[in-house]
Amino acid sequence: MKKILIFLFSFPLILSAQTPTYSEDIAPIIYNKCLQCHHSGGIAPLSLETYADAISNAGMIQHVTSSGEMPPWLPDTLFQDYAYENTLDINEISIILDWVLNGVPIGDTSLLPPFPSFSNTSNLGPADLEIQIPTYSSNANTNSDDYVCFSIPSGLTQDRKVRAIEVIPGNIQIVHHVLVSIDEYGSSSTSINPNCMAPQGDQVVSYVPGSVPLEFPMDSLNKFGVEIPAYSNVVLGMHYPEGSFGQIDSTKVKFYFYPQNTNIRAINTEYLINEGLPPDPPFFLPPNQITQMSSSYGPIMNDISLMSIFPHMHLLGKQMLCYAVTPTNDTINLIRINKWDFEWQGTYLFKKFLKIPAGSIIYASGSYDNTASISNPNPVLVQSGLNTQDEMFVFIFQFLDYQQGDENILLENTSVSTDIFDYFPSNLNRKLLSVKNILGQETTFKANRPLFYIYDDGSIEKRIIVK
């Protein structure tokens, strides 16, 4: 009998020959991909913490996962890859369907994975600067959301360089998203701006439920980050969803600084595509009509390294597309959103810096649907503007001047994961500590099964030995 040893350093498609069960197959998916929102006290309206929760909502879970509605992730991952993608693969979607069609069996409960913990803090340690909004009572009602911006003095008397930023919602049940900006021209006192869609200043980070802290990349040659000028303000743009009226929030943002005199490569934030807002003339969306939008920026003067992209529309948006075309006529895919959802927008970091060569032109297009629908029963003329009922066509880019090798620098912090298992590079001098199965349980050797070999350097290697 021959044995074939296969080393796998990524998640392959694993087909199960037996009926999926909750304990072995469904719970790991829900724990990793759903509970960020669907846990007790989370922002989602229902909990999926238990088997009873799962079977009570089995049909709904199968529908929203197969349709791509959940987990909420707008970018088309066939168009471009991103860090921290919160998506299900085809195998996971198929497992959920098979489980529902076979009567939602619970399986052996002793094989349930460890229940994840949900904490409002990370392992970054004490923050160097913590900014907290004044205690605020949501003004959202049953028919409208509440958008409000808080501009808060940083209190800094010296410029500081930021290596990491962490947003901590004060009330995770009502904080839908947070946009954080640095306004170097802010006032010396805290101000509150109602009906505010976009905070003043340079946007540096966004938060949605399940977000991890933004840790800027660094290697032996480079340290990346942003700078907070002395006497500037930190501005938090808050979104509280409908139905949260009267609930209290006190969200904070934590900044972690590099040591003084550290040289960093500063990340720039620019609205490179910004149609319809001053100083440009507004655009208009006639009622009972689908309107196409297009725009471009460039040519870019210097090679740049692109870190992230933030696409933005309002309630009538349907699709968005953005790409760059180089002087040699090569196309660089940036983002494609096939079904825009205003409620689940965010900033998307690329897996690695994308090099956009000098002379490239960035193209963007999109569409708006101002025809009659359940959410828009009486269409009226809509123009571009900052209010929710206005419209926008914006792409915000975070980038810096390119240096050779930038395109090889990972932007995803591999020590941060929402999965049960973390993976680290291998070390030839390591020693084997234990072998675990796909649920994280200690096991002995088994042929034809994926196993995880855990070493003393903290690395984990996935193997299948095929007989």
C-alpha cells in the first residue's frame, strides 16, 4: 500500500461524503462567520449561538448564505482579493444546504468547537491616545437612521505617528458603522454635527461589526502609518440604525503610536473619484429612471502603492466598478460591487499593496435606480449632496509613493483572525507538540483526513496523508 503525503498551506475544497451535522460542520461556520454580529448583545436582531437558534432559523440561514446576502460582504472576490474577507466558499454554502435538506442533525455534541469569546478589546496593549464621544442618545426612529459626527480635540501638543488604530463601540447593539478622520483644522472644543454622512478631515479607518484593529504594515525596511498633527481633532462619523431611538452609546477610538522620531512612510487618504460635490457641479437622478454614472482620475503623476479603497453611494445605488489602466494598457482591478447595500459599506484593504504605475488612469462607473419600489414608492428628483436622501459617487483611496518591493508586503495581519485556527510560517528547526483535527481536538494519525500539526514555534501545518 502506498502512502502519499500532501502538505496544504491554505484551505482547499474538502468534500464530505457523510451527512453534515451541526456539531462537526455547521457550528464551525457559524462561529467563524456569523457570530460577530449574531451573538447575544450583538448588533444583529437574532442570536445564532446555540443549536436551537440554528434549527429555528435553518431555512433563513440557508437562503441568505446561498444568495450571498450573508455574511455581508460587498466586493466581488472574483474581481479582486482583499484582506479579512468575510465570505463563505462554495463548499461551506453546500454544507449548509446539505445539512438543511437532511433534517438539521445535531451530531456528536462532544465534537463541538470551542465557543468564541467576544471582547471589546484587542491584544494591542494600553493605547497612547484614547478618544471617546460624549454619551449620546440615538435619534434614529422606526423609519430613519441617525447619522452624527463628533469632532473631539486630540489634546496633542506634538505631532505623533500612528502604528495602529482600534475602534471600540460603546453599544455594539446599535453601532452600525464608524468612520474616523483626522481634522488638523478642528476647533479647541468638542462639537456635534447632526445629519452628518462623512466626517471632516482625512479618513483613516472605518469600523463595522466584526472589524479587526487596523495595524499598519511594517518590515525590516519600512514602517507605515498616519500622522496626527498637534492640536488636531479626531472626528467620528457615527451611524445608528432605525429602531435604536433612545439607546445610549459612548464609542471610543484608540491610537497606538510609534516612538518619537520614528521615520514612517505616511499613508495618504484622497477622494480621487468625487462626483457631484463642491467644487464640482451636482449631478441629478430623474424619477422613474435608471441612471448610469462614470468618472475618471489621472493620469497619475508618480508610481503609487495602493493600500485600500472605500466606495460610497447612498440609498439609490445599485452597482459600482473601479479599475486602473496603465500606460501599457494593462488593467488593474480595484473593486467591483454587483449589488450595492448602503447598510454594509466599508473600507477594503488589499491583500498586498497594489502598484499603480505613473501615467495610469483610474476609471469608475456605477448605476442608480430611482424607479418605484418598496423602499422608494414615490420617486422624486434626487441630486448629489451630503444628506442621506441625496446621492454620492465617491471612491476614497489610501496610498503612498511606491518603493520597490511594496507589492510584496502583506497588509493582512496574520496574527489577527476570526477563524478558530491561526496559521503561521513554518520553521525547519521546530518541534512537533501535538496533532489536532479540523475541530481543534487532539487526535492520532488518521489517513485521508485533514490534520493540523502544531509546533513549538507557534506554527501550524495542515497535512493530508492519502492511502
